[in-house]
Amino acid sequence: MKPLATRHSLLAILAVFFATVLFTLGVFEISFPDVFSLTEMGFVLEKFPHAWKYGLHIGIAEVVLGALLIIPAWKINRSLTERILEVLIRLGIGGMFIFASVFKIADPKGFAVLVAQYQFLPHNLVNLWALILPQIEFWFGLALIVTPFVKECVLVILALFASFIIALVWALALDLGITCGCFQIDGAQSKAEAWTALVRDLILLGPTAWLLTRENKSLYFSLLTMR
Amino acid sequence: MLKKLNIKFLIGLGLFCILAAVANNLRAPKDKSVEWIGGQEVLEKPK
């Protein structure tokens, strides 16, 4: 490999790395401020006491900047950038769905209570949906990571995203005042985090849908052929 | 694109998810399992 090509590849890798970090920080800022939030850090609040009000805005800005950073990486080395992104997105989205399903599988009744609060499904279908949805999240999330059936898994995951978005819009339109219930059960009666969950799901639709343009192949093969 | 999809994989994994859901509800303790057909109470909206 020529040195110049290697330097270019390194630049592309660096750009993708920073893009991923920014994008991930943005998603956390929007959706998981309890885990990590720049706008609630002590040193930020000292300088900007009202920063905590703008978590959603900062999160969206981080996501947009992260997405824009992909452009130079793509121009430098398109093939490498796409392969790295494919690996990261499959691991990220698959991992997120697996993580989100664990508490729902552990406590079917708790999750069924959450589903009932949306008042969207007919009463007699609530329990069935609460039992089956987490299994779909877990197994298709896992399959996205470990099987070569990328397109198939992505279609199912996109359908899940669509159902979450519809349910959240429904909850907001009816002003139901419920928590998302996406990653935890506690607080089925808490004030709505529906807006942040909706923004997060809309943002994640993009990279997930992009995976439909990729070939069906195993993640291991993608990693092996990366250069 | 639909023609290129592996329908057997989709149906197979879908059926597996249903079986896993049944098994999960059976293995869950009584206070965490649900009736197969039914729903839950709609709680009062928080103020």
C-alpha cells in the first residue's frame, strides 16, 4: 500500500471516529442525559447556568455535526468509510435493541402496563404485544450483529422504529403524559419523555435505513475485508 | 428488493420469537407474567 493511500485511509478512519463519537454523544444528550449530558456537567453550568435547558438542542447539533463529518471521510476513502460505518451501525443499532429488550423480557407484566398507557392497541392485544415485541427486539437485534441477513433484519427493525414513532406521536397528540418505556419500566406514570424518545427514533431511522444499501454479509467478513 | 429477501429467515426467526415469548411468560414468576389474551389497567395521568 502506498504511504499516501495509508495516510488518506488514516484520515478517513479519524474522521469516522470523531463522527461516531459526536453522533453517539448527541444521542446520549437527547435520550440518556442521566447517563451522560454535556449540558449538565459542573464546569459547563458554571459558565452557562442555563445550559441544562438546551440539552435537546445541543444533542441535535452534535448529531448533525457528526453526520457532516462523514462527508470528508467519504470523499477521502469511500469504500473504507462505508465499511467502518456498516460495522459500527450494525453493532450500535443491534446492541441498542438487545439492551432495550432485556428489562422488558425480565418483566413482561411491567412492560404490558407501559404498553397499556399508550391506549393505542385494543385491550386484548396489549399483553400479547408486550410479550412478543421484546423478543423481536432481542433476536433481530442479535441477528443484525451475528448473521449475514442485514436487509431482512433492517426491515424488521425499521418496522419497529415506525411502530415506536407512531405510538409516541399518538401519545403526544393525546397528551397522555407518559414515559417512553423504551429502556426502563420504572415511572410508567412519570412526566412525558416522549418528545426526546421521538427525536431519538427519528434520528436513528437514517443510519438504520442506510444499511438497506449494503450487501448481505456477516460482520466478521466485513471486518476481514476492511482496508 | 422484496424478491431478494430471505423469507424463510424472516418467517423462521419470527416464529422463534413467538415461541420465545411463550417460554418467557411461562418461566416468569407469577407477579411478572401476564394472561395471554388481555390487557392492563390504564393509570391516571400524572399532574
